[in-house]
Amino acid sequence: MSTLAALRSALRALGTNALRSVLTMLGIIIGVAAVITMIAVGQGATDRVQEQMKGLGSNIMLVIPGGVSQAGVRLGAQTRQRLTEEDASAIALEIPAVQVAAPTSRTSGQLVYGNANWGTTIIGVSNDYLEARDWPLSSGRLFDGAELAGSAKVAWIGATVARELFGEQDPVEQMIRVRNIPMTVIGVLASKGQNSMGQDQDDTIMVPLSTLRNRVWGGDAASRLKRVGSISVKVRDGQDMKAVEESIQDLLRQRFKVVPGGEDPFMVRNLTEMLQAQEESSRVMTLLLAAVAGISLLIGGIGIMNIMLVSVTERTREIGLRMAVGARGRDILAQFLIEAVTLSLIGGAIGVALGAAATWGVAAFAGWQVSMSPGSIVLAVGFSGFVGVFFGFYPARRASKLLPIQALRYE
């Protein structure tokens, strides 16, 4: 019997008991749909973390002030403002593995251009900040040395601020007011999107640190001491992030004269490591979800084996008749095996459609990021075909081993 003839026979046999065939395929349909949906959801979560890592920058650490205790009450991180620009310079100069160390401080304020106004975050930075965060300018230029040292009234603005204040107009070389201080926009930052906390990174304006200290803040005591809110540290490629983190801690302990066993007045956060751990968790969760969904495929395979055994029993006389007119054992084996695989693949195809619909529903109604790749479809359908072969082989082999005389006498 040719493969085409065996396929036609399989479809005819399945069509004869259509309801039974559909119920048998149900486990395969649910299994394939579940595998595709779970992999899409898990891959979407992984892609989201990778986007956050890309938006954050590669090999980056954040040094922030530590906490302070008052009357036995711990006030939490960033309440002890002791980091300075000199600390950032020391980190960049004394630790060879550090590419740049960019000091930053931030506040908030209202921006005005013509009749438009917008409240946003104001960040004091140097040019190193863009290198540390892998954040290029989409247009304009960097700050020059005189502007950084002389509290120049210049600024870069994020994509969101540019849209809200200028619309389709080019912001470069335009004058805006930042807390009623006139400043010239000399650059527009490339779009970064949301960070891991869901905050819009493009909703910002950046000015030189000296400008933030002396003009926006007005030269208060913290400004005179060149205090900064944080230091963004970019580590060179190929370096051990943990070793660099320990080097930064040792250097700052020396600079702050921390006694052995004393509390550090700073905190070092390895942001890349945190997001990598989150990415790994997403991968593990994807595998677990896919494994759970795969159990449905196995259950569907057991259903196929069961129904094929019933089919062999029901068609024993037919098998005997085929053998009597010249069919060989391998012909009977191929006939029932093709029937099992056909049953499984039809269920897999329906499962793919159901899984695609479920994935779309999750994205549309739950608002989750999903990513359905062709690889997951091939994996699910291929596994369903394997289930058909694996669980259909025993009934097919049992049918091929029947003796014609016994099969013809079967009642």
C-alpha cells in the first residue's frame, strides 16, 4: 500500500467516527495550544527584560548614598548625602576596569517654551553619563569643557519633552525656561523608552552638573561641597563585575575612612546583574510553563494509544481480510501508524490556531508583552507528531502481528 493510499484510508477511518476522533484529538489540541501560549508569554517576558537591559546600558553599576540613623531610626538609602564628584573621578582613575564613572544629581521642575509648558525631571550630568548609559544624542552636540565648568545655560532634552514642548519643530538651538531660567537646547536624546519600573526615561532634561548646582539649586551648601545623588559606573567589556564591585567598595571605604566592621555610607548596586537574574528567572519560568503544557500532549498521546487499540480491535476482521489478499505486516503497520500520526497532526494544526488566538487574547486583554516565534510552532507541532508516532506504534505493531486466519475468525 502506498503512503498516499494509507493516508486516504486513515482519513476515511477517522471520518467514519468523527466525534470519537475529535474527542481523541482534544488532548493534543489543548497541549499544543498551551505550549504555544506559554512559550509566547515567557518569551515576551524575557524580551521585555532584554529591552530594559538595553535601555539601562551594558555592564553598569550604580553607586548611591547609604542610609543614616537618627535616634535609632534608620531612614533608608540615599539619606546620607556624602558622595561627591571627586569620588566619581577617583573611581574612574584608580580602578582600571572602570570605563567611565559619571556623577549625577536630579530634581524636578517646570519647563516653558512659548505657550507650552511641561513638568519633568531635571538631571545634572557630564558627557560621561551618555557613555555610561549607552545613550546617544539623536541630534545636536555634547557639552564642551567651558560649559561643564562654567554653569552654562545649555541643556539636552528627552524625546518626550521634545514632543510635548515643540511638537514637530526642531528643538535644537531653541530657548526654553527651566524654573524660569533661560536655557538653550543644544541636543535631543535618542529615545530610551520605559525603565524596569515603568517610568518614561525620555521624560527628562539634562544640564551640566555645575548648572544644576549653581543656577537651578542656587549654590546651596551641598552644591559648594559638590555633592551628587549617584554615580553611574560603566565597566569595560570582559571584566568581572563582582570583582569591580568589590574594588569600588574598597576604594570608597578608604575615602570615607570607614572603620573595619563599620556601616558603609554608600551602596553599590549591580543593575546588570539584577536584570540578568530577572531574565534567567523568566527563562526558567518559560521552561516550567512549557513542561506543564507538555503534559497535556502526553495525556493526548495516551488517548491516541487508547483509541487506536480500540480501532485495531474493531477492525480485526478487516486486517485479516487485507492480509488474506496479500497485505504484508509492514503495510498494516504503516496504515495504522499513519492513522495515528494524522490524528495527532490534525490536532496539532488546530492547536496552533487556538494557541495563536489565546496569545493574541493575552496580549490584548491582559496587556502582557508576548512573542510567538515560528520556532515554538514548529516545536509544538513536531512534538505532537512525535507523540503520534510514539503512542501509535504499539497499536500499529499489534495489528501487524495478527495472524490472518485468527483475524478472519474474530467476532
